[in-house]
Amino acid sequence: MAADGDPGLFESIYSMRALRRFRPDPIPDEVLFQLFDAAIRAPSGQNAQDWRFIVITDPAVKKKMQGWAEIGWSRYQPDLSAHPEKIDDLPRTQRLTLRSVQHLVDNLHEAPAIIAVLGLQGRHSTPGGSTFPAVQNLMLSARALGLGCSVFNLPMRGGDELLELLDIPENNQLYCLLPIGYPTDRFGPVNRKPVKAVVYRERFGERWPFAEEQPDTGWQDRWLGGDA
């Protein structure tokens, strides 16, 4: 039975967005514990469970990471970094996404927490394959608890200095960073290519008749209502 206020699995899936603007409210320990207690229920290759997480709230550390995010942004989008006003000329979806990324670049140090996700180097034949299922569990749990987050790896431009700052052992790999907090933006449906455009039957390119008959928005109205 879902806990009070829990939107449920499918509503969480259909309404989870990459939210990058946060209120300053701290995240209670019991909420953080629930996130990780759900994250570690994910499958793990050979049941290694070698995922490790660091919760970063130290203002000085976050400020250092924010500086590395600025470097990462300037290399990822050099023109927009130098001329942010050009974002206003982009198509709406691209404009909104890049504006929110830029906001996080500029304000990462004010995020209530940043979660670093690690795994043992060389432990699995597919690096990250046994770590990112836990990340998805964590992100869906965050949505269910009213928290926004997204994968945000621009601070990883810090390289070895970042690893040293967080005391990450040499036998661990840093897979991703998740800024997290109570969002100022709203959860809601996201625009996605329809199932019929990305799923085939039996072999690549062979259409799936059932999917062809479904609406392009999929079944989101079942979980978010007709006004989604």
C-alpha cells in the first residue's frame, strides 16, 4: 500500500522531469535514508552491490564543485556560455532545458545536497551497468517524495582534484552526480517520441502493429489525467 502522499509508481514515472531549480530547504535525514534504502533494492550484477554514495552538503565543497561546473559548461556550450542571451533565440524545448542547466551551473552551490554515485573499477564487464539501476531507483523515489533531481556531470571536470576532495579511493569510479532538493519548478508530463517510433518487433525496423494503434502521447492520461 502506498504511503500517504506517494503518487505511486506509474504517476511518478510519467511525471518525473529533470528539475534543476531548488528551494533552500534542507532534506531531512529520514527522507535521504528512504532514497538510499530504495536505491539499493536495484538489481546488481553478481549481487556485488558495489555501489557507494556520498551525500555532499558542505557549502565549501559545493562551491568548489560549482566552479568546476562553470568550466564544464564553458567547454560543453562555449558560445552560449559566452553569450547566454543567445539561448532566448532557441526553440522552446531546447531553450527551457538550457536555461535550467545554466541556472544549475550558476547556483549549484545552493543545491541542498549533491549525491555522488560510485562503483568499483573493473568489477563488472559493463561499467555502470550495475550502478545506474540504483540511480533510477533513487530518482523515482525522489519524485515520489516530492524532490527534484537530475544527472549533472559538469562538475566532474574537476577530475582528480574532485576525487581527492571527496576522498574517493583509487579503486572506485565516480559515475555521476545528482544535485537534489525540493524544486521550485513543477513535476509533469514530458514530451517523448511515441513507442511506435522506437520499438520494433522481432528485428530492427519491423513495426509493431499494436503500438501503431496507440496515441502518440502513449498512456500518460491513465496516470496523469486528461489535463496532463
